Amino acid sequence: MSAQAQAKAQLQAQRATTADIMLAVDQAFYNALASQAVLKVAEQTVAARQATADEISALAASKLRSSLDLSFANVELSQAKLLLLDAQNAEQNSMANLNALLGSENDERYTLTDQTPVSAQPPPEQIEPLVNMAFGSRPDLAALNESYNAANQFSRAEHALSRPTVSALATAGGTPVRPDQITSSWYGAVGANVSIPIFNGFLYSARAREADLRATAAQEEVRHLRDLIARDVRTSALSAHASFHLIDVTKQLLDQSNLALDLAQTRYKLGLSGIVELSQAQLAQTQAEIAYANARYAYQAALAILSFQTGQ
């Protein structure tokens, strides 16, 4: 029985390892998607800043804009190019991490398919059912439970060694050659032996005590892991809720920054504002696009972590 429980524990440990790998791949995948989204934003930003710089350069050549405006436009273009370099580096790093987790030694360039829903669904509101679900589904907890069962069964077996044992032996057969006084050719015999372990240097009691301590330690490991699971499920659920609300906030920020950029560009073309106002609007719009892209994929990563913590 103890060996069977240990075998079940190994199978559950294998499931736990598989779940760890799947979580790491999911996180790397969403990180790569976020990096590609930020890279796209950076490329669009460079293109937009380049167009603005070219336009202001032409206006400055015609004496319709000052050299200060052109300097500001070139500074914004340089900052956009720096953003593009950082985004390219982050995208390459995320792809290298994904290759490592997928077991590829080559620098594979994957075409990632974004299947995240346009309208994200909120995470479960009730957290305690998720905790109970994790207690029944987590493979690492199941592995520790099986290890505790094995240790408990082994402890009972060690205690049984100190009890008396009874063995019996029986035999039966025929005797074709026998004295005349024995009328039947068949015979039978039975015997019993009682063994009482007394003088063995307290070996069995010491082994039983060791087995008890190992079972107690296994039980405490189970209790400790249950505490960690309850904490991790609650924190991951709260993180998923926060990430979900962050999507709405960053989407509103992006909408407002797009509107502010349109107004700033219109005011600048009409000569009602300076280059500083336009630069600030462009910067705010770029930051809002990056924040929205990161928020979308951060929520998907948070859902993956919550699914892992609940054993799904």
C-alpha cells in the first residue's frame, strides 16, 4: 500500500511539473505578444513623428515655422527612435525566452496569433470557491497527500513489527508402506508457532518512532502547502481583478489622449498653440497606447496564473 501511494505521488508530481511548464510558456507567450504590440506602437510613433518633423521642416524652410519648432520636432523624432530600439530589443528578448521554454536551440521567429477577445471577460467574483477548487485540483497538493498516505501506511507497518506473530504449518499425505496396526494410508499434521519480539535492542520501537516523525513531517508539509495555495489563489484572483479594471482605465486614457492629440494637431496647424503642446500630446498618446497594450496582455497572463493556482 505504501509503494502504491508513492507511485501515485510520483504521477501527481509529474502533473505538477507539466503545469509549471505550461504556465511558464503561457507567460512567455503573452509577454511576446505584448512586446510585439509595443513594437508596433513604436514603429507607428516613429512614422508619425517623422511625418511631423518633415512637415515642420518644410514650413521652417518657408519661414512659416521657427527653428525652435523644428528642433522640438527632431527631439521628439529621436525619442521615438530610441523607443523603437528599446521595443525591438524587448521583442527579441521575449522571443528568445519563448524559444528556450519551447526547447529550441535556434533563433526561431514565430508568427504569434493573438486570440485574446476584444472585450475581455471579468474573472470570477467569488474567491473562496476558487480556493476549494484548488484544494481538490492542484497536482502538487495531491502528490503531498499521497506522500503523507504512504508515510502513514509505512508507520502503521513499522508499529505492526512489535506485535506477536503467529505462523501455522499443516501437512497431509498417504503412506503406502506402513505397519499393519495402521489401517488407513492417509495421515495429517498441523502445528502453530507464536513469535514475540522482545530482545532486539528496541530496534522496532525506534523504527516506529522514526516512521511516526516522518508521517508527522509529511502532514505538516500538506498543511503548509494548503496555506500557500489559499494565499496564492486569493492574491492571483485579486491581481486578475485589478488587471481587468486596468484595461478599462487604459482604454479610456487612450481614447482621451487620441482626442487630445487631434485637438493639439489642429490647434498647431491653425497657429493657436506651440510645438510644446503638440509634443506633450504626442507623448501622452504614445504612452497611452503602450499602457493599453500591456494591460490587455497582463490580464491574460493574470488569468493564466489564476488557472494554474486553481489547478485548471
